[in-house]
Amino acid sequence: MTISYICKPYYDLSLDELYEILRARQEVFVVEQNCPYQDADGKDKYAHHLLGRGEDGLLHCYTRLLPPGVSYEGYCSIGRVINSKQVRGMGHGKILMQESISRIHDLYSGVPVKIGAQAYLKRFYEGFGFVDIGEPYLEDGIPHIIMVLERP
């Protein structure tokens, strides 16, 4: 399946796009991971939202790109990383992260990126140049690590 990407600031999202995003995030983070948490954290309005649609028109890939100071002082951030069940195992996760890193570099040139990654994905993010910089911690009952991608 081919995925096409579009990146929009919050206020340019249609109501239907916002609904799709929230539904996808709940499907993955709340239902699949059995992790009840407050997804509406007040950060969406500051974010650019990277939406990846398949040929079927459905939202299959998504990330939230945050400017410096919203999640981490001095760092921009990539979060809410999602691939739908329909595209997992097809290499779309790597393409999504490459696209996310490219977009966040364009938006916030010269600013390093910090993420709170699920610990089991450490090697995946290291493949993009992220480095583990802290002690593991639990977030909503799931082991996480802080990782940073410095600018070249």
C-alpha cells in the first residue's frame, strides 16, 4: 500500500480530520495497549499533525510534531506515533519516522528533537540517530525512555 503524507497545523485541520486523528490515537493507545489515559493533553493546538493516508483514503499513519518548549524546554518533539493494524509490518513505520524527522527539521530548523519512546522501540529509534539519555520510567504503566536526536 502506498501512503501519502500531509502536514497541517491544528487550526487547519477539518473536523473530520481531527475526529480521525483522535479515533486512531484512542484505537492504538487506549484500546490496543489497554492503557486508559488522558489523550487530550492540551498540546494538539500547538502541534503540526502529520497524516498518512492510504490509497483507500483512510488514515493509516500519524505523528504529532511539537515545537520547542511544549513538551521539552529547548527541544521540539515527535509523539503519538501511530501505524494502523492494516499497514504494520510493511515498512511504513520507518517511512513515517523519516517523514516526521524531515518535517520537524523543516519546521524547527536547528532545534534538537526529544522523544519519550516506549522502551521496546529503543533500537527502532536508534536507527534514526536517536540516543537514549535517561533512566527508564513508567508512563501509564508502560516502560519508556527519553531519547534525543541532535542536529548534524
